[in-house]
Amino acid sequence: MKRILNISLMMALVTGTFILVSFADRIHHAQRLKTFTIDILNSSDDALITEKELRDLIEEEFGRIEGAMITTVNLDRLEEMVRDNPYIAACEVYRTIGGDLRMLATVRSPLVRVMNDSGQQYFIDRTGFMVPVTNSHPSHVVVASGNISERLVMLDRKEKPLSSLPDSSVLRQIYPVAMMISKDSFLESFIDQIYVNEKKELELVPKIGTHEIIFGTAENAAEKLENLKTFYQKVMNKLDWNTYKTINLKYTNQVICLKKSL
């Protein structure tokens, strides 16, 4: 008798638990998303996509998120769609206990605008990825041009890392130099372009003066740029900016200048 009673109690508990779970599941499925928040973790003036633009793209695909039934928003598909955007570096979506949906996103910021020898343009972002140019955000960054053959091909809609290119790629020479220039407010205000000559060596084009800055390869780039900065501040500051034809930084601990002929 006691055993039968225990079995009956056990069955009642199982049945009750099942009913409660089913009830909770029905409540969950009937729940609507209260808010949808997009947090851009590295928002900046030169970001290639804004929070509003990202929200518009999502609503074009999924409709309005706020007020939607929880079961109608496929989080995996939402994350995949956002990650497929070449201007998004990373994305995570999750629901809160309170019924809100939150997205954390990292966006791409341009470092240099590349103009290759066939006329194609694209950006290299600050993390070393090649991404297409967007007309919505005309970023004012250093331009790289000249003998650059590398193209941006995005058949799979994925941005391309520079690490996927061979070591001999000139883009892998341009990237560290552009990064160092961008981190120095003085040099950033003076350097307008990075030009790749016929020897696949780099030349810098200043915003002031008509001189040519022969840089060479990216080897010892930090030392070369520091030498250039010192030369500008201590020598060029006292001269006519058009005094020299070339400023050569290729050689270790030297700045070799060639004056213009009279």
C-alpha cells in the first residue's frame, strides 16, 4: 500500500512538473520582445556603418524587432546576417530575462584608402582587413596609390584579411606605415598619400611643399618616421618648404636631401 502511495505521489509530481514546464513554455512563446538595443562598442566619427544604418538593415530583413514575438526572431540568422556585412567586425546577440533583445557589435574603421593600378578602390581598416568603399562615409584617411595590383574580390561577401596575402604583397608594406602615421598627430597632419613606385618601394606625399619623400620598404618604419618628424620640426621649419626636391629616408639613421636645381 505504501509503495503504491509513493508511486502515485511520484506520478503526481512528474505530471505537475510537466504541466508547469508546459505552462512556462507557453508563456515564453507568447512573450514579446520589449526593446531592441544595438550597442556599437567602438563607435567613432570614421566608422563605416552607424547604429541607425545597422538597425535599418536588420528591420528591412526581419521587420520591427520591438514588440515582435520571441519565437519569430531567429537569433542565429540575425547574427549571421549582421556578420556577413563587410563593415561589421564582430557581433553578438542575446535575450535578457526581462524580455529585451540586445546586440553588441564592433564596426570597422578605415585606416587607408587604396586606389589600385586598375582603378579599383577599397579600404584597409585599422585591424588589417580589406573592405569595400562606401559612399555613405567619405572618410578622410591617407590614400595609397601607384603600382598596387592587389584587387578586392568578395564573391562570398566576406572582408579579406591582409594575412591572407603573400608576404611580398605591397599592401603588407603599406599597412604598418599607415598605422604609425595615424597614431602620430604631427605626421598625420603632414602626410597626404603613400605612393608605390615602379620598384615596389614606398614614397610619401606631403600636404605641404612639392618635395618627394623616399621611404623604401616598411622595414625600420618607426625609425624612418621619427627621423622624418625630427627633420620637419628642426630643419624644414626654418626653410622654404619647396627647398628640397627629395628627402630620402631609406638609409639607417640618415636623412639625405637633394635640393632643387636653380
